[in-house]
Amino acid sequence: MTISTTTLKNAARAIECDLWTDPATGANYLAKDGAILRRWEPADSFDDAMMLALKLGISIEFWAEHDSVLAHIDNDVNSFSETEAMDEYGTRWAILQVAAKIGASL
């Protein structure tokens, strides 16, 4: 799966940050108020994906009988969800997609 810059920017926006991509290396970084905070790769880093889930209150459910994972958030204003294959990449991808949907709605 290809992760678009828009997806990453929207996910960063959801946690009140900006995305900066190093043009030389292609590495992504979280930034806030013009300062680079740290490298950030939520599609490849379980820690970065879990940080998104925790900060945003995204619930994660594993459906073994369907070999899938559901990431979702339901609040008074919006409901966002994403279902992916039940593996480490699918879990990170589902979290990232829900975070991006949250960021796009802001």
C-alpha cells in the first residue's frame, strides 16, 4: 500500500502537528510551531501508530474469525473506522487511516 503525503499530513493534523518531509531522504517528521519534533513513520513504526491510537482514543478490535483488525473511533460528532488484514502492517495502516480521517474532518 502506498501512503500519500495527504494521509500523513491529515494524521499529523489530528494530533495538532504538521508534517515535514526531508527532501533529501524522504523521511517524515512531526513538526509543531515551525520546530521539528521527531522522526515520524506511523505506517512503519508500531510505536508511532500506537501513539496515534492513544492520543486520539482510537479503539482496536481483532476479529480472528475474519482474519481482520478494526480501528475505530465514535464520538458525538463523527464516527470513523477502517478494517484491514490482521497483521502488524494492517493494524498500523488501519490506525493511520482513522487518524487521517479525523485530521481531514478538522
